Amino acid sequence: MSVKGEGEGAWELEGLLQGRGGGSGVVVGQPVVGGGVALLAETTSSGLGSVSTSQEDEELCPYIIVSDIGKGSFATVYTEGYHENNHKSVAIKTILHQKLSAKLFKNLQSKIQILKSLSHRHITKLIDIRTNRNIYLIMEYYSGGDLTNYIKKRSRVKMLEYIPDPY
């Protein structure tokens, strides 16, 4: 696993990655269900177009940005992309480093540590981290959408959708 860049905080994020695998900087696992709801799971193959800037291209190499798919808290943009060598679809969570307070940065470090330690087929895996000007969390991509939005739209979700399959 590698961390690209020498921006402020990069060394702290690099420490979080130690012990997460090695080799090419990419950990490719079996498909899992993102967000814990099996019916939302669906891996995809993306087109090969790119909507990123040249600076992002350099920071994210070997990942290629395809499209924006939403926004989250503290200036975060989720972007669909793929690995340029194996064309595996990924979600790229972009965190603008300059927008993070010390408390938010500490929360991010905790989130990374938690994501790194989890391994379950119903939890989207953290694949890689890239840091430089921004912080990029490279995660498995699933086209089913955001779990929070899914629950809000239905207001009531069947109990069986919450019960994990034992196998």
C-alpha cells in the first residue's frame, strides 16, 4: 500500500496504512456489498473517459476519474473512476485538506483506521489512499447509490434487508 505525496499530514496517513497489504498499492478483493444492503450491490465497468484535471491526474495516478457522483460532509466529492491497469471500478472520495480543521483531520484519521480494520462482504473496502494537495480515499465502487438516501426514500425498510446473510 502506498501513500503518494508529501503534503501536510501525509506521513500521518501513511502510518495508518502500514500493515494493510503491499505490492502495487492496490488491494483487489472479491466483490462485496457496499453500505450493508445486499440489493444495492452491483459492481460496474466504467467507460474510459476522464473528467479530472491534470493536477488530479498526477495526484491520483494510477486511478482515472470518470465522473462525479455526489457530495458529502466537509467538502467531499465522491467520484467514479477506475484503475488504469486493471480497469477495476473505484469510488474516489476527495477531501480538501485546507478545509479540514485539526478536529476534522483527527476524525478522518480515525475513520481511515476503522475502514482499514474492517473486512466484511457487506462493507465497502478501503483500497488505497493518495495524499498531496488533497486527500483521496480510493474505495470499492457500487452503482446502487448512497445507503442513507435509499433509507430516506423508503422511510420504512423491510427487516430482511438489514439482516446479513450468514454465508
